[in-house]
Amino acid sequence: MNALILPTVGNGYKPPVKSFVLRKRGAKTGVRLISWDSLTAYIYAHEEKGLLGTAGDNKNLKKSII
């Protein structure tokens, strides 16, 4: 997951999935939140068509997950 959300040499310092860190002012640590829309777009862009069926089926699957 870190390779998808953090800038690294492997992804050309441009992570394919958006994430954000929420932290209080002055704090060294916080909570990292991953953009649901960005993550699902990445997953669907890399899916194998034979495993999950047709694109229409995947839309129904996405609704059932939410």
C-alpha cells in the first residue's frame, strides 16, 4: 500500500493513489487518509476482466461495498 500512496523512486515520486495526512498543529505524527475515489479508480484500471466479469457487474459490486 505504501508504494501506491507515498512518493518513491518506483513511482517516479508521483503516487498513483491520493492520500492526505491529518495532524494537529505542531504534531510530528498524524493519521493518513486514503482517497476512496482515487483508490477504486486505480483498482478498476488494473483489474483483470476475466476475474470479475463485465464492467457493468463491477459497478454493482462497487455499490455493494459502500
